[in-house]
Amino acid sequence: MTCCRCGQAAKAPVLVRRIETISGPMRGNYACLPCGRWFGARADAPDWLKRDLLARESVR
Ligand SMILES: [Zn+2]
């Protein structure tokens, strides 16, 4: 899995953007954890992304 922001290989990819499709599998953009946090800090970050990042913090 490659990060959609920095292009580096992401060991623990974070789903940062969901692309809803009417038919077929759900697609999305993945980022590495540092870039995932960057996406999560944005004003337009979706709630599910913030929850995902918070869950990762508590595991570590
Ligand atoms: Zn990245």
C-alpha cells in the first residue's frame, strides 16, 4: 500500500478518503500514519477518520 500524499510505502495504511460508488466495491485513498494524522487535522476531516486515528493512538 502506497501513501496517497507522500508516495512512501505505508506499513499501517490509514483510509483517509472514501470514494462512494453506486455499484462495485468501495474504493478509497490510503495514507501512511503521519500523513493520516495530517488529513485528520484538516477542518474537513470526516468523523470516521478522526475516530480511526484516536483508536490507533489508544492501541499504541
Ligand atoms: Zn505519507
